[in-house]
Amino acid sequence: MDLERLSQQFWQQGYLLIEDFFPQQLMDQANQAITEYFDVDPAFWHNDEFLEKAKTEVIPWFPQNDNHQLFDQIEQFPAFSDITQQILGDEWENLYCMVMFSKAGTRGQAWHQDCAPEIVHQFNLNRLIYTEDIKPEVGGEVVIVPGSHRLGLLPAGDPEAAMEQQLVLRPRKGSLILLHGHTWHRVLPIHQGYRFSTNYRAIPKGTPQDITDVCVYRNMRYHFGLNQVIEERKI
Ligand SMILES: O=C(O)CCC(=O)C(=O)O
Ligand SMILES: [Fe+2]
């Protein structure tokens, strides 16, 4: 892996998709752990106001809070730390690992920035792992606007309408997507079956640990700590 070239690409585009990053066997193990967990507790965690306004229907699980060793093992996978270090530089920190589950018939996620973009050097890095292929018949593709991490605030507007310059990513089992938290992104609806993604969020030195508490959508800013809308955005 040419880490320097990949890091340059990341900083130009606001994202990277690297296929076959993780061994298939490790992905099988993770997929089995995730399937077992969600069979047990499929209840929606977010409140109704959020689900309605954000047009987001995902159920999160934080496996490291359950002392799940396998997810520590993935976090420590050497190439994973190496690429993160190259992009974020010294003294970057792991934030948390969040597995997201979406059922068939749910809408994915509306356009958003994971954190407010006003302070350019403060952001979260999404390190998204896919333990199964994202297939057109299932849906749940990741859509991004390349380079939008440099464009500031996601414009107010229709939360889900297609945007000019958008790019649809269809990661496969073992793929890694690195995504800057200021990059405009969304997840397409899930048509059948279900969808999992696993996000190891990290931050560069100088970014507060609660950076992802406030997420920017095209119609609002939402505070996940308070579970409430803190700003309505008008078109
Ligand atoms: O599930 C995905 O593929 C992306 C989810 C997302 O927007 C995020 O984790 O910030
Ligand atoms: Fe996101």
C-alpha cells in the first residue's frame, strides 16, 4: 500500500474506498457476531422526532461497550492504524466503534455532515467496514459528494434529493471507506434483506471527543447527546 499516495487522495477527495482491505475470514467472524447481536435486540433506539425529521432509520450497537474482543482485534489491525496515522498524523485518537443495522423497507440516511464544518481542522474520520457486499438489489449504497469536505456547510434543502456531482459507492465485503466527517454524504434506502456497516470513528489531535454529538442535515442540526433538534434550517 502506498500510504502517502492514498493519504493525498483522501485529502483531495474527502474520502477513499479501498477494496479487499480486510481478510475475508475476519469479515466472516465480524458478520457472525453482528448477526447474533441484532437477532437479540432489534428495537429502535432513536426517538420518533429524530426518525421522522432525519429520515434515518438505523439501529446502532457499540460492541466494545460489551467487551467484544473481536472488535478490538479489528481496531488493532496494523494496516488500519497505519493508514489512519498517515491521514490524521501524530496523536490521533480512536473515538468509538459503532455497528449500524438497517432493515428492509427503511430509508437509509439523509444527506448529512457528521459534525459541524465551521472549524476546518476539527472533524471526525469515519472508517467504515463492510462485512458483506453492498448489492444493488439490497440497496444501502453510500453516496458522497467528492471534495465537499472543502466546501463548508452542507446547503439547506431537500434532505434526500440527489445532489449534483454525487458519487454512488458500492463497497464489498472487506472494503474500507475512509470518509471525512465534513464530506456531504448519505445512505440510500434498503429495498430488501438488511444492511450492516461498522464505523470506527477517529479524530485528529485538537478535535474534541464530543465532535459527533451535533450532526448537520439539510433541514436541521441535531444533537445526539440531547436527542433533540437544536436548529431548524430553512431552504
Ligand atoms: O453506514 C454507512 O455506510 C455510512 C453511515 C454514516 O453516515 C456514518 O457512519 O457517519
Ligand atoms: Fe455519516
